[in-house]
Amino acid sequence: MKTGAIVYVLGKENHYGNIDLEEAVRSLKIKADRVEIVSSTSGHFDIMDAWWLLTTKGMKKIVCMLAEVGDQSTIKLTGREMRLCG
């Protein structure tokens, strides 16, 4: 079964600074076949948009994880997760 993950980054665009969200999420080493980022600066503006993309790419289990921008332009997961399907 293919697994997808949505990382929902909390906060407004001005909190991100010069952070590269894709690189920061890659450093989290999330165990999933495909990871999508939802933030005010990414291509996805809401969880439903990212969920639809993952569903069309064949993901059967999709988990949404909440993340915050931390110190030194890093991202940390809050520990809150929602299983969206599968």
C-alpha cells in the first residue's frame, strides 16, 4: 500500500524568512512514498488540494502532519497527526 503524507506548516509567510520548505521537510525524513507541503508559500493552499493530488497519484494511506517553523529556519513536527484515508 502506497503511503502519502501532507505536512501542514503553521504560521504566516513572514515567519518563514529565507527557509526552503522543501529542503526543511526532506530533513524530517518522513516515511512516505510521497510528501506534499501545505503553506501560504507552497503550491497547495489547503489540505484538500494536497489530499486530492496524493489520491490521484495512487496513495491509499494519507496522513496529515502539523509542523511549525522553529529556530534557525528549521521545521519541527508538532506531533499532531490526522489520518485522512486508507
